[in-house]
Amino acid sequence: IQAKIDKFLHEKLPSSLHLVAIPTILIFTLIPILTVIVGPIGNYISIGIAKFVETISNWNSIITGAIVGGIWNILIMFGVHWAPNTTVIIPQISTTGSSPLIAYGATANFGMAGAAFAIFLRSRNKKLKNFSVTSITSVFLSGIVEPAIYGLGVPLKTPLIAGCLGAALGGAFMGAFNVVGYAFVFGGLTTIPAFAGPTLWAYCAGLAIAFFGGMILT
């Protein structure tokens, strides 16, 4: 919405007014929209998604792993992944000491990293190859997947779909072996110790499945 209004104002207003007038008009236009429309709608969507994730956590763990892994990048894309994080996963860890959902969500990162790696291997565009490496590094070192989603997945579309499918495969594998994590972390190579326990091997295997699944499908 802001982009559309900003473009309209740049076309209609003289350049001498751009620096002061456009930000002022945007603030007074967008705050009511955010407060009255976007905010409440986003809140209800977030609550609904949190309840959905909580409900499927009681299903067969393979199905749960596939669904959570498969949809997590989409939730991240719209910023609503924090609803299940704060109302389901963190309370689950604080009360039981572990959560399978935190493991399933990590596959989303590696699915997109695999998709980014495929782009690195196949693209002849130097800028795209460099950005792919940056995206992969972001996932591996910090568990941050947004660069891969917004920079590669959304513009190119196929990598996003492939990354989600790879994540679903990894999540289903983890679900089959009842993988759990013991701390709230973002899924990356540096946070693997948070999953140290009897199912650590299956967690690492699930990440590999998500990564190579996303890469091959891309």
C-alpha cells in the first residue's frame, strides 16, 4: 500500500515537496489503515495459524512434520510465524523441556538454502550467484532465511516452491523419528547443539534431506 501511495505522490507532487510532504502524508495515511484494518486482520490470522499449528501438533508426527516444514517459509514470508513461536513452541519448551515443532521449522531454512545452492550452481548471472552464497551463509551461520525467501524465492517463485517441498520432506523424516529440540533457536549449523540428544542424528539427516530436496527440485 505504501509503495502505491508513494509512487502516486512522486508523480503528482513537485519535487521540492517530496522530502517533507511525502513522508508526512504516508504517516497520516498508513497509521489509520494499519490500526483499523491491517493490524486487526493480521492479529486474527496470526491467532488462527497458531491454533492450527497447535492442533496439528497432536496429529501423526510424520504428517505434522511435513505440514509444518512445508508451510513455515510461507508463514515467515508474511511474518505470522511468530504467532506459533510465541504461543505454542516457546511455551511447549518451557513446560516440557523440548518441542518437535522447532525441529520441523528448521527444515524450512535448509530447504530454501538448498534452493539457493541450486541457483548458485545453475545460474550464469554473477550477481545472482553472489546473492545465493550470501543467502546460504545467512542460513548456515545465523538461521536467518529471509534473504533467500525475499531475494530468491519470491522473485523467481520456483525456488520458493521447491524449498517448501524440500522442507516438507525433511519435516516428515524428522516426524518419523520423533525429533525434538531443547531450546528455542533458529535452524542453522551453529544451533545444532540445541538438538543434542537421542534424535540428533535424525535432526541432521532431516536437514540434509530438506537441503538436497530443495536443491534437486529447484
